[in-house]
Amino acid sequence: MDSPSSITIALVGNPNVGKTTLFNRLTGLHQRVANFPGVTVERKIGSLTGNPLVEIIDLPGTYSLTPRSLDEQITYEVLVGRREEAPDLAVCVVDAGNLERNLYVVSQVMDIGVPVILAMNMVDAAEKNGIIIDTSVLAKELGVPVVPLVASEGKGVDQLTQQILDPPQPVRGYRWRLVPAVDAKIPDLSKQLTEEVSQVKPEHLKMEVLRTLAEDKVSDAWKEQAPRFVSRIEELRREFTERGVAWKNAEISGRYAWLKPIKNKVILRVNRRATLSDRIDAIVTHQLFGPLLFLIILIGVFQSVFSWAIPAMDLIEAGVTALAFGVHWLLPSGWVTNLLADGVVTGVGNVVVFLPQILLLFFFLGLMEDTGYMARTAFIMDRIMRRVGLSGGSVLPLLSSYACAIPGIMAARTLDSERDRLITIMVAPLMSCSARLPVYTLFIAAFIPAGTLLGVIGYQGLAMFTMYLMGTVMAFVAAAVLKRFVFKGSESFFVMELPPYRRPRMRQLLWRMIQRSKVFVIRAGKIILACSIVLWFLASYPQVDADSESTQIEEQAAQQRDAKYAEARALLPSPGMDIFALDDSVMNADAEMARAQSIVKQAESEYSAALDSAQIIQQSAQIRGSAIGYFGRFLEPVMQPLGFDWKISAGLVSAFAAREVIISTLGIIYSVADAEEGVALRDAIKADRYPDGRPVFTPLVAVSLLVFFVFALQCMSTLAIARRETNTWRWPIVMWLYMTTLAYLASLLVYQGGQLLGFS
């Protein structure tokens, strides 16, 4: 603890009971995110509003402390102080509408010996369903303080805060009864465990024995430290099975036998009427209409993400151009100025411009989560998921991967089946994440027309949806293949309680959007900034001598300009007159002078255009002869069958650091931050030509590149997280190989097939 007066509070509870909402109410903005010691499970930590000495930890949602998933295991180990110092108090958050089921984990926390406060949330929703709870009787029966709450509206939070500052004493545990045959073996098993392992505290021995007896994952974890204890557990399991003793569910049946009378005593249930949630669910979870509605919602989301963000993106793009111009204007010419303007501003700016779309995507995902619809998607998709070897439980990790594959992979910990967890990890990167969004947007905006289908659905939004759909469908196909040939095993079961529909709290939703966007911006400020600087140097060095073609163009242009100037001077009435001093007033004074003025303007315009052309040729020669040019041309023969030239090839390799880095790479290669031109990247790639005049980027090349990005695993961070989650490099390497091969073959099919059909 930080000081003698500081205390640590752990928030514990089932999923979907409003635990995070309560955490936000208790801590306000005094929050931070960190990993639990030794694992990549994220936890939220915050200080109690008005009292920084009270630290609150939001533990992962769990139905039991007997773990079937990593989240449940971590929750238990934190509560007993195995990973860090045990909390001083546990605030157990329960859903008032599902009291008996929620009290199961509360009873386990009480048996650990930590002081407990029961925060009974969503009492308003329970009352609407005709459920009234006598909190005073419940507090007396359990022996712990009970605080009724409506956390979403802040009701009862002040009372809970007062109770936290005056915490109760631990209650007497194990007031429920085990099956006698099992209970008789607990003392000997506890003694056996104590002899082999000293780290288990005496007050936790019975809980540890029950967990080990009931769950193979726990007994497997003790095999190295306590082999004789595990051997005895396995003997007892066989003995109980032969005698017909229900050992596996002994704890469950014992706890519920104690909890059910308590529930009956404290709950008054009025005749329950069909609620609005019930009526909505009749449509939303319908076997036919449910998936159709889900599809329509996704199309609407991607259409909105593409179209609503355009004004903000244009504004940011203009700001990036103005900033690059300012750098060139304020600083002296030289490589430092070019690095700042063309490397840093262009590299980072060309990615940050897509932040409005990423914000919108996070907004819609958060809206689906807060309203309760996200949970319905798991129910809707369970039937489809089972056909490909997964369960509805994999839907939430896969949907999370739309934002980023990393939290999606980490969310797979909640799956009970190890087979389902590994398959979900292996296919999660196929879901189109927010890092792919800048790539999709750039090429869709450049090569897909802006019209509408049937006057409703925009072609560009439909193209965006198609990219996401392709990745999702391929994830299902990959899961089916992995299930059949790689991860064989028994079918898993999926049980989920649908939370009631809730009105989203916009303040909290916007706050989460800001937090997630900060991650993106920080990533751009670190990875993309570093990559942009490196890429600028690779594109600028070694310096290439002046191109003969550009030099010839400049010389010819100068000769033609001087000839035009001589022609203009010959028209003037006086040889001493300055042809550059002529103004528009001469048009009405003298026809010859007016013609001279016109010739001068034409000469200047043609000379300026010729210099621009020469500069583009010189820039192209510089890029082609630079380090990145050599690298791209080395890869070009391999990528040419996909329609990719050396610039795209170099961009694809650089994108391995992070997918969106390809935008920075192309921006630097095309020098789109030129202070005087201010050309958008999409216009620059459309204007690019091969030496024979053919366009480098055509609609077919753009589609081929989009398809490559849908399937390719262009993210080293995802591979690193997969390595940590699977504890081996084997599966991340397999993941990268199969996705890269899939991307290459799909892109090859699109480009070569398109050419055979006559597309360009």
C-alpha cells in the first residue's frame, strides 16, 4: 500500500452487471489502464473521486472463481493476493434482476476472507420487471452491507462511497454445506497441499481444494508444484465416480442450496409482464430477421463511417498541407526543412487525416456495446459459428477485432474451450481493423465512383462494407479449416444471458472514444513518426545526380521562353521599354503592346509548367535511385503479377510495422506535401504513370491492393501479442504464413482474372 491510510478496492462481479459503469462513477477521470503482473490481461485502475488514497481496480467479469478462462483465473489470484498484494475490500456488483446467479460468485468472495460490500445495481430495471428486493433482509442473511444502485444514473453511488470509506469486517465463510462424502475429504486434501506448497494461505486452503477438485485446469497448474496432491485429487475423482458421488458439481449444488432460500426470502416478484426488451428481442434475435437486421446495421455503419467523416477529413488534410507550407516558408531550404515538411508532417499527417473515420467506427461499436445489442450478435451468430467450429462466444472477440486485432486476441481469454480460444486467435487478424481503414479509404475514394445504388447506398460505402465482409467470411472459412485439420476436439458449449437494453450514456461513450483514439494517435506519434523519418531518409539517399531528361527539358524551356521574350520586345514601340512592366491598361492603349503582354504571360506559364515537369521527373529519378527505390525494384518481379510496381512493393514491406504506414510511405514517395502544390495523395497516385504513359494505379490495381490488405497480416504488434497469448512462436508464424499466402493468391486471382475479363 502507498501509505498506512491508503486502501485498495477490487470491483468483482459477473459480466454485464454494470461494473465498469460503476467504476467510471467512482473514479471519474482519475483512471489508467495497465496489465496485471505477469500477463497481458488489462485492468482499469483509478482513484476514488475526492480521495486519491483509495485505489479501485476493475477486475475482469467472472461467473465463478473456479476458472475456465484466463480472466477468471486472474480475478481469483488477485483476490487472494497471489499476483500482488490482496485488496483490502471487495465491492461485489450484482444485477438486481438476476440475484441468485450473481450471488454465487459473491459467496465465493466471502469465503476467501476479504471484507465485502454488496453493490446491488440496476434496481430500477428489476422493479420495472416486478422484482422488489428487501435489502435489509438480504444484508442480514449474508452478513454484509448491501447498497442499492442505479450506477448509470449515479443513484446510490454516494452511499456506496460512504460505505467504502467505512469498510466492514470479513464475515464468517462457508455457511453452506458440501456433499458429506466430499466434505469428509477436505481436511486431508488441505493438509496434503500444505505439505507440498507453502504459498497458499490457511484461509484459502478449502477454496483451493474445491477449485482443484472441480476443474482440470487448476489441477494441471499444480502438477509441478504439488504432484502428490494432484495424484490424490485424481484418485478421489475416480473413487467418487465409482461411488456415484457428484463431486464435480459439489460446490455448485452446495452454494445454490444455501442461496436459493435467501433469494426466496428477500425477493418479492410481481407478475412479470412482457417488457420492451422482450418485444425487441422477438425481432432482433429472430432466426431469419436477426441476421438480416445485423447485416443492414453493418452496411449502415460503414456507409456512415465513409460519408460522415469527409468534411472533417478535408479540414485535417488542408491543415496538413498548410503546416507543410509553413515549415517550408519559415525555415531555410535544406535537408532538415525537407525532413520536417516532407517526412514528419507528410508521413504522420497522411495517417492522422483518417482519425475522424476511426472515431466514428469506435462510436458505433461502443453504441452497440452500451445498448446491449453487441451481446445479441453473439446469440444471433452462434448457429453460424458452430458450423465453422466455433461458438457464439467467439463473436465478441471477433467484433472487437474490427477496432484492433490486439484486444480481439486478448478477449479470446474469456472462452472456456482452449480449442476455441486458439482458433479465434488464429482468425481474429482477418477481421478488418481500424488500421486498414486509411488504406481502404484512400483507394476507394480515388477509384470507386461517388454515386449511389438505388439512390440509397453509396458505391463507396458499399465497397467499404465489402472489404469488411470479405475478411469476416474468410475468418469463418479459416476457422472451419483449422477445426477440421489442425485443432481437433470436442464441441464447445455456449451459454449467455442477454442483458437488458439500455440507453447509452453519451458522456461515457465519448470518453471511451477519446481514450481509444488516443491510443491511435500515440501510435501514430511513435511508430508512424519513426517510420516516416526512416522512410524519408531511405527515399532521399543516396542522392541522385540531375536526370538528363529533366535537364534537357529545363534547357529547352529556357530557350523557348527567351525566344518568346524576344518576340514580345520586337512588338514594343520603344526598344527601351520593359516587357515585364506592361499591365492590363495597355490592352486599351495599343494592340501591339497588348499582344506583347499576352506573349510574356504565355512564356511564363509554359516555362513554369516545364519546370514542374522537370521537377517531377527529377523526383521520380531520385526516388527510383534511392535506397527504398532499390528495395522496391528488388521485390517488383515478385509483386508484378499482382499489378504492383516497385513503389507499392516498398509500401507493403514498410506496412509490416503497422498497416497504416503504407500511407506514409506513399505520401513520402509521391512528395504530396509539396508546399506549393498541396496535391492530395489520392490525386498523386491517380496521376502516376509508367515511362510508356500507362497509369501505375488503375481501378483493377486498386482492387487488387485492397484485397491484399484484407487478408495480409501486416502488423508486427499483432504477432507479438499472439506470441504472448499462445506462449509460443509456432502459431504466430503459422498465422503470418497462411495469411500472407492467402493474400497473395487472392490478389493474384483478382488482378489476373480481371485482365482476362478485359478490366483495367
